[in-house]
Amino acid sequence: MGGKSAEEEEEEKEKMFFWRPIEPSSAEHLAREGYAVVDDFVRDADAAKTMRDEICSMPIDDDDDDDDVEEEDGKESDDDDASRRDDARLKPNRTHFTDARKNKRYLFSKPGVFEYDMHMKRSTNRERKEGSDGRGTTKTLERFFEATGNNLADAFNNAAKEVRDGVKVKPGDANRTVKLQINTGGAFPYHFDNPGGAQQNRKLTCILYLNEDYEDKCGGEIVLVPFMGPFVTIRPIFNRLVVFYSETVLHRVNKAVNFPGKGRVCLTIWLDGDDDENCKKNANIRNDLVQLLASPPEDLISYIRQTPDAQRFLSRWTYRDEYEISLLESHPGKGLEHMLEAHEDAVKRQRKIKDEELLRVLERVREMRNGNREEMKIIRL
């Protein structure tokens, strides 16, 4: 009595073909710590292997003519994205970098990091016959991409229904992005996946790792830094999904080395948030931070963790040494000098803030960091 019929179970299985249900315990950990790890995420391991093989079958174009492009007066160029839409190949990851002092923008490629955005013209993949041009199809990836449009957001929303401060993400094709990636030896410096601005509403970052032969010597771990919490190092194990808040979890990727085959393989899904439900808008963060100076440290930390703009203001100051080290490891060639100069300038400008109360906030945060026992914990998953 009360159980599901065979037809209902089959329908649910079909709907959740790619992934196992997201458990409330994962949603609870996400709400409490800012991240969650779901192992054996893809229900059928063979499907996950096929997805990996399809990514590896895509050609890598490592000839990036746009490296070190300077964009005048802080204006964005159109790049050449339109010309790439018909070309299903992995291209170098490129970073937009703004030099505030010179009011100029640059494009720099991360060495050894190649990506393909599945919002590019997907009909190219669907219409291609297997082996017709020496490459495999991306049929399974296409099915996964389509499933993420509604079902993945629904899965997280359902898991979070009974969780206090549970995430609320927005279903729909327009509210998610899927990017394929092969990392042949590169790294990523510390950053937020949602750096702010009117055009970005990323709420959840979901990274699915597809490295079947991964060993610890391969590197390529993601390092998550919930504000004033322990550094959490997560290995890119096959069929592991790592989920974290795009707006409020600082993170980096360690350098990938000695990966078998084509390299470190993964795909990333970004799910947009529901503004009405859980985007914390704060008109005067400065006053909140100043008022919290007299509160216990845990109250100040909790506020910063939950307030994206506060983290964006404080993270580079709080973790300035870590930022610099990660830049050195991620951009050994072009762009490094510009980025290091900009990082140093940003820290100097914070030191010279003429708001005395806000300066006390910065001093308090650094004092808290120096005496932070949480950071001494070693978490490696």
C-alpha cells in the first residue's frame, strides 16, 4: 500500500537517467558548509565513461591567436565567439582581466586548459555521423546537457525542501550553462565563479569529474575555501560531483600533472539562482560590517559567508598570499606580470582606505585569520 507502481518507478528512473537522486544530507551539508560531494553521481558508470570518451574525442585547438589581446578603455571586444559556434572543438580557456589603473582589459589564455561551451551550436554534434570525420559523436553528452535544463535544478530544489537555508535554483534551459574541459597541465588561481555584476546570476557550481585512472600523484584537485573555514582539498575522482556556492566559495584548482590519456577531464554545470528566493541583496554592507565589529567573531564570519559582496570585498585582503601563489602557479607566461601588479595594487588600495571604521574591519578580519584554528584542520576528500 502506498508504494509506487512499476510504471511510476520506470518513469522516475527515466527522468533521473543520468544521476542518482540528490540526498537531503547533501543539501544540508551544502547549506551548512558551502559545498557538498556526491560520489557515484551518474547512475550508469558506463554512461559516465562514454561521456569522458566523447570529450576526449573532440579535437583540441591549442593555437590561440587571441592570447594577450588588449582591449582599449575598459570596453569589451566581441572576441571571436560567433565564429566558433559552428566549430565543436576544445579551445584554450581565456580570462578577461581588467587593469583598473590603466583602465584597460586584456585576454589571457591559461596554459594547458581547454574548454567547450555546450551552448555553442549543438546541431553540429547532433547531425554528425560517428566516424564521418575521424571523431566520435557527442550523443551522450547532448542527452546529459538536455537533462540538466530542468531535472538537475529540480533535483537540488527537492533535496533542499526540508533544509534550513537550502539552496533554490531556477530550472530551465536559459538558467544553466555546461562547459566541457580537458586540463593537460594547467591550473586555476583563486576566484569566485560569480564575481558579481548584473549579467551573472550563477548560484551553484557543479563539477563532474571523469578521470577513471586518477591517482593522487596526478594533482588537479580543487581547493575550496569557505570564508575563515578549513581549506578543503577535493580529488577529481571518477564519477564524483563537487557542488559549491558560486558566489561565496573562494576556490582554485591545483596544477594537473601526470594524468593518463588526454589529461584531467571534467564538465562543469552552473545553475542560476532564484533572485526572489535566496539572493541576499544588501544595500549597505559597509554599515553591517562596522556594526558587527562589536559582535562575537562567529557572527561576523557568518555574515561574510552569506553575503557575496562582503566576500568580494574582503577575500583578496584576507587571503592575499594565497592569491599571489595561485597566480604564480596558474599563469607562468603571458599575463602574470599584469595580474600580480593588479593584485598588489588592490591590496594597497584597501590599506589606504580613508574610512577609519572600515579599516578596523579589515584589521579585525586579519586578526581573526591569524588566530583561526579552523584553518588548521586538514580536509582532503
